[in-house]
Amino acid sequence: MTTNKNYEKELAFQADRRKATVAFIKIVSDLWYDKSIELVLFRNQLIDRNVSQILSLHEYAGKFVQKPIAIFDTVEIAEAINALDVPPAKLDIGKLTYEFHMEADASTSAKSFVLGKLKDAHKNGNIKPKDVVLYGFGRIGRLVARELMLRTGKGSQLRLRAIVTRGTIDAKILEKRAAMLRNDSVHGDFPGTVSVDVQNEALIINGTTVHIISADSPDTIDYTKYHINNALVIDNTGAFRDKTALSKHLQSKGIHKVLLTAPGKEVPNIVHGVNHKDYNPDEIDIFSAASCTTNAITPILKVIEDSFSVKSGHLETIHAYTNDQNLVDNFHKKYRRGRAAALNMVITETGAGSAVAKALPSLEGKLTSNAIRVPVPNGSLAILNLEIETQTTVDDVNSIIKKYALEGDLVEQIKYELSDELVSSDIVGCSAPAIFDSKASIVRKDGKNIILYIWYDNEYGYSHQVVRLAKYIAKVRRYTYY
């Protein structure tokens, strides 16, 4: 009989918890669509999440801070935010909830606590929305398009206005483009609507018109014909890599800035969160978001360099195969990449080891690197083998990286993973470019050599870094509380 009573109590508690989660989801949506306030839970996105996903994120949050983060508590903080006059912002409700329980006394209301924490929210000034053009519509282009359209909200930041492709544009081609945006074998279905407007040569994404423009060269388009002005073009074709080639974009009417989604030559290579503040968008017109691997390892390397000083090291990246490789054995201009990608582990090169120095000059000449392409379509792993100046332990390394993942400039870049069972498919869809596997860290007995494992979704995590950098270049970064 007692067991039945306990079971009934458990059922009642779960029902209350799920009802509270429904209320939480409504507040998250109202804040986003009515006030352009985006709530995240320790950098995990909350918009368009279902009840089970929200509860799962709360469980992760509790493990992360080693203190329960209950949905009832986050609802209370969310209601307080909703009741206040807060300008467009991105707020970590996990951090706010944790701090409320750690810092507030019994007499402090959630509303007064939040008001105190967000007292600087009005200092950012007005943000002017920025038009965006995607030049190319490949793997990264489509994921960036998804992210931009899912996070459009009231359109107060980045507005995707056009996509440039090559070749003719007709009903069949438009429908094909729409289908590729709707469906993805790795990342699943697009959680929105995509339809075709043949007459206007456009896709209607979530009810918003995005023009499809055909062009063979970046300097031949008059974007102002589409009412696109002062726009940021995100070039994800990989065809234009140096300053001269990328400058062609600036010759087209309506383009103001250029962002390359690949390592660039003669232009700043930026890992957002690490060195983006070194480059002023008012003074520079062309930027590179570097590579997915560079974005994965550089945040962790910065932590290690700042904390222990790196003497030397080697990077080995176990990388998902890419479109550059052959599906079956065939000729390829590079060694080994001609062998069937889905059947072989393929040794190849990576420039990530040397590219890190563009963001962290103190590591110039200290790292070697190589890569192994493996038969998975997405999800990669970087292994850092580092000789360091300052003696340490596994616990010290993990504690320091966890601190950086919790507070400071790298909270969007580093996810601290606690699972003993982590495998590559688990990290697909993670917005952080670096997922630190805390259970895999190794430190040599003398404390001067460390081996770290950093997972990364080489498509999705990198695309989020591109969007973060795009917001910085476009000067539409809102007030954030992390």
C-alpha cells in the first residue's frame, strides 16, 4: 500500500513538473517574440524546445553546477524577467537561477534580484537590423540559413534576405533548394515552413521572403534591386579565399561587409570569443571565421595557455568525412582523399595547428597537426597532446576548464561534458564549437604533459560560430548576461 502511495506521489510530481515546463515554454516564447529577449540555459537554446527537452536540459544544468536547478525555480526567474522592462537581450536563466539561490536571502524577491543583476541592460543602445546575403548554399550555408530563420524573432538583428547560387533558376530548381533546406540526413527536418515563390524567384521561409539569385561572379549583382542595402554577405562557397577575390563582393551594390566561412588569406582569421575584439568592424570590411577545427581547439588552447603556458604540442583531429572526399575510389588531386570516404580511415593534413597562432600569437611554431578522416558523416574529435610549463593534475585541468565554461568570455565556446558514455553521435546538434570531454583527460605523472579530448559538431557548432561572428561584424549583438 505504501508503495502505491509513493508511486501516486511520483506521478503527481511529474505532472506538476511538466505543467510548469509548459508555462516556462510560453514565457520563453513570449519574451522572444514580444520583446526580443532570448533565454538560454547554460548556453543551451530554449526556443522551440519541447517539454522533455527542457527537463533534460535542467538535469544537465544541475549536474553542471552540482546543485539542483528545478523547473519551478526557472519559471519564477522567467516570470520576474517578463515583468521587468528589459531591452532586447540574451540571458542565461540557468546562471540567474543558480545565483539567486546562492546569493539571495529569504527576504529577496526574484524580481528585485533580477533587476539588480540586469541593471546594465539599457547601456547597449539601439541596435539597427542588418541585411544578410548567403553566397553559396552548401552544408554550412544551409545550416546558417536555418539558424538565421529560426532566430529571426522580430527581425531586430540579422535578416536573411537573399541566397546566391549558380545556374538557372526555375520551379524545379527552387523546389530542390527548398527540399534541401527542409530535410537533412544528419540534422533532421527543419522545424519551420519552406515554400516556393516561382514568380519572384524566392523561397518563403517561415513566412518570410528570401530571394534566390543566380550569379557567376560576386561583383555582378545589384542587391538594391531586391531592396537589400548595407548588407553583410556570408561567403560559404570556398571558392574565394584571399582578400582580392573576396573584395569583389564589395563591388556589388548593397554590400557593406564580407564574412568567409573558411580560413582566409590576407584577412583576419577570427575565432569568436577568443580574438574577435582585436578587430574593429568599423575599420575592417572582410573577415574569416577560420575552420571548424580551429574553432574547436582554440578556446581550449587559450585556457591552457593562460593557465599553464604551452611549451609545445601536437593536434590530431579525428574528422568526419566531407564533400571534398570521394564516395567511391576515384581520382583526387590530394593523396589518399580519392579513396572511398565511407569505407576508410584516411590520413590527411590539417592547417589547424598553425592557424591557431592567428588567434593566439603566443603559440606560433609550437604546435604540429595532422588529421584522420573517418567513416562518419558528422561529428569530430580533436586530441591535444601538450607539454606545459606549470605542473598540474587532472582535477586541476578539469576544474579550470569548467570555470571557463561557466563564466567569462568563452562560455558560448566551451561546453563541459560530464558523461562517461559520450560518443560522436551524442554531440551532433551542439551549438558550442568545443565540447570538452572531462572524463577523458590524461595528465602524465610528472604533471607536465596533458592530453585533452575535444569533440565538435564540425557543421552545426561551426555554423553557430559563424553566426556569432556575423552579429559582431554587423554590430547587432544584444546585451548578454552569462
